[in-house]
Amino acid sequence: MAPPSDLRSWIRLLESEGELVRVSAEVDPDLEITEIVDRTVKSGGPALLFERPKGSTHQLLINQFGTERRMCLAFGVERLDDVGRKLEDVLEMQPPQGLADKVRGLRKLKSIADSMPKTVSKAPCQEVVLTGDDVNLDVLPIQRCWPLDPAPFITLPAVITQDRATGVRNVGMYRMQKLDRRSTFMHWQIHKDGRADLLAAEDGRIPVAVALGLDPVTAYSASAPLPKNVGELMVAGFLKGSAVELVDCKTVDLQVPANAEIVLEGWVDRQDTGLEGPFGDHTGYYTPAEEFPVFRISAMTMRRDAIYPSIVVGKPPAEDEWLAKATERIFLPAIRMSVPELVDYDLPTAGAFHNCVIVSIRKRFPGHAKKVMHAVWGLGLLSLSKSVVVVDAEVDVHDYEQVFFRVCANVDPKRDVLLSEGPIDQLDHATTLQAYGGKLGIDATAKGPSEGAREWPPEIEMSPDVRALVDRRWEEYGIPVPTADAMGKNGAVGRRLRQLVRR
Ligand SMILES: Cc1cc2nc3c(=O)[nH]c(=O)nc-3n(C[C@H](O)[C@H](O)[C@H](O)COP(=O)(O)O)c2cc1C
Ligand SMILES: [Mn+2]
């Protein structure tokens, strides 16, 4: 099934799949929605469409990304790895051998060419156009998420800027604290592309457009950590299988996705700043108030009856877990392009994405695990990772008990732990300095004399013929071990039993 073309068809799809609940009771965007959503997310519940947010005439959609199944529905795939494979197919293009290969290659090239955003002249997002004094953020059900947040925050925006020198467009998801009817902060952290566009502006100010309420793939693409010059909207078009349609803004020289529910246009000036935050963040803590630029809004355009999208981050797991997991899966083939020995990787949700990376590698030479740690610390936003754990190829990086077993069993802390330092996520509160601090690498691979270890012992494995014999005779023994199905897919008991059966 093709990914939904706009937020409304996405809502219809969610509804027909039993993945959405409409809440008709009046509910307060000030804290109350957070508590409802937090309970819903943590229990794997549905997307919620709040039909009567207090103080607003606009509906609020939240938890659209809260489960793996919904994330797959958003991308029109069975498993998130399928999205990665689609990219891999293009990344690994080789010179064609023979006619069939050439035809296939041309088809791939065409799918890339068709992904480029295209301009349209009329757009649903401009059914209502408000400029100057008519701009009024008060009409939107913007949430104040956590008790120490000083104001409401727009949490699920696609913020569009342009590199003035190259003309390359950037789209990023950055929270926006509401200041008044016509202005917000713009939370561009120091490692992000939006901030770079502002810093590069010769006159110190840039136009900015913010799209709210997009189709899910385009909304996701705003959160994707792509290299600076790779267009998020091109990638969104490629993943959707149809180009993102753009329309000219009314008051600034930028373009926005035509299918958006709501668009904010305006300016950000380097000189115009203030104290943003604190904000209850995805780290599970409040990030302290800090200086950030202000976004002055020159126009607000909308669909009639525009639906406002929101997300609550907080102590993991929260709704952003599956946005991050989508990124983890989608970027695997791209990472393998520069680190081909990497078999798989996992960013544990509890590690708030940047605190911990587990990688499995096909190890070939002494120091190979350390080479890979340095590679991770040199890759895009993965460079902000505080700790990297490296295991051998056969270890399932998503099975944290297996990983923990290797870390405990295979590590001589004096020999196998690497302490380094480098850039750290600006939101991290534990480092001594902000945005700079220590790195921990743990080499939990098998080692031998070439790496200063003694002869490595063989791992215990039952011989295959005995396993087959016991498989055949199991019924005969009359020992009640439930079948894999009956044990359920999740849950510690099921996992432990499954491991028992696997051995
Ligand atoms: C829900 C959500 C909120 C986010 N909020 C911020 C934010 O306030 N500031 C920020 O710099 N990054 C934030 N991010 C991460 C960026 O969206 C992400 O790093 C993205 O790659 C930025 O785009 P860029 O690489 O083009 O700068 C957020 C991500 C998500 C999923
Ligand atoms: Mn970018």
C-alpha cells in the first residue's frame, strides 16, 4: 500500500485500521493531554484525535507514530527494514551488466528523478491566509507538555530554511516555544542544519517557513539526520514514491508542502534572541533555559478546519521512540556504505538515542572493534553518541540480554574499554561541559593473542545431531514447555523460554 498523501488520508487509514480513537470530551492542552498520551503511548495504545481541545476550534492529532505497526503503515511497508532496503537498492547501484540490468538501472534512476519536489500553484494549506495583526497562534491547541515548561511548545513542526549560498533547502524538526500571538523561539541546537543556515546568512537574518500537519513520511523526513546537502523533501518523495508538492509562501521567499494543514511564515534574526525553556525533553529531564533565536511570524496560512499535530517527548519510551527506530532502520544501509563490516546496530530507546549505540561487526583484524567505535564517532549525528558497544557478527544487537552477556563475559576492562572525548548532544546534562565530553567504547568481541588476550576458549554449543534428536523426541519426554506461539511475542518470560528452546 502506498504511503498516505496527506494528514487527512493518514487519519482515515488509521481509523480504518482500528489505530485511532476520537476523543470528544473537552480536554486541556495544558498538561492534561500529556498525561493522557503518556499513558496511551506507554501501553502501546492508539493514535488520538482530540476533537475539542480546550480553548481552540482546531482538532489535535497525537500519537500517530506511537507503535511499530503505525510506523509501518505510515511508510506502507511490512517491516521498517523494508524502507532501508529501498534506499539500499539505490545506494548500491553498480554499472549495469547486460540489457535487463540497464532497464532496472534506468527504472531506479527514474524513481530518483521523480522524487524531486515539484511546484504547484494552488494549495490546500493556503485556503485561509492571515497576515500581519491577523496572525494568531492563540487559536491553535498548542500543548504545554510538562509542569516546569514555562509556556506551550509546538512540538511536531517541519521547519524550512535555505542555505543562502547554495540555495539548498533544509527541513528539520525543532521545537518552538510560544512567546505570544505572533512569535515563538526556534530551538536550533548547535549541531543542526537550521542553525547553520542562520549562521551563514550575510545579513544575519533568514526567512523561515514552518509546516504543521503533513503526510507522515514527509513529517518523518524533518526528523531524519541527513547530511547537510541532502534534501529531506527529496528523500521524502523517494520514500513515498511520489514527489512532495510545494507551493510558494505568501510573505517569504520559500516554498512549503502544499498538503500541510497549517503554515507559519516569518523571519529569524541572529540579534533577536531570548531565554528559551526549560523544557521537559526526550532525555527524561528538563533541559535548562538557554539563549535561542526568536521566530517572528509574518503570515499564518491554513486549511479550513485545520488539524493541529503534536507529539509529547519525555522519559523514554515516548512517541518519538518509533521515529528514532525508523531512522535506525532506514539509515543502516547508508552507514554500511562507509562501514561495510557493520552487520547491524541498535540505539536502545532507554538511551534516548544518543547515549548508547550497540554495533555488531564482522571482525577481521586486531583493533577492528576500536576502528568501528571511531567510525561511529565520525558519522553524522551518530558522532554525538556517548557510548559504543561492539559485539561480534552472530550477536543479535536488539537482544540486550545477549549483548549484556558478551559485555560481561568478553571484556577485560583494562584492555577493552576505550575512553575518548568529542562532541556531545547539546541536551545532555551529565557532561562537565555543555556539548562536549567523554566517550566510552566497549569492545565485547572475541579477542585473541594478537590483541593481547590469551587463547580464546570455544563457546558452548550443543552438537546439531543431538539437537535434532531431541527435537524429534521432544513429545516423547512429556515435558511441558509451551510452543513459541503460546509464549507470546514479548515479555520477559516468553523471551527466557524462547532462549531456552533455542539452545
Ligand atoms: C519530536 C522531535 C523533536 C525534536 N526537537 C528538536 C529540537 O528542539 N531542536 C533540535 O535541534 N533538534 C530536535 N530534534 C531532532 C532533529 O529533528 C533532528 O536532529 C534532525 O536531523 C534535524 O534536522 P537537520 O539535520 O536538518 O538539522 C527533534 C526530533 C524529534 C523527533
Ligand atoms: Mn538537514
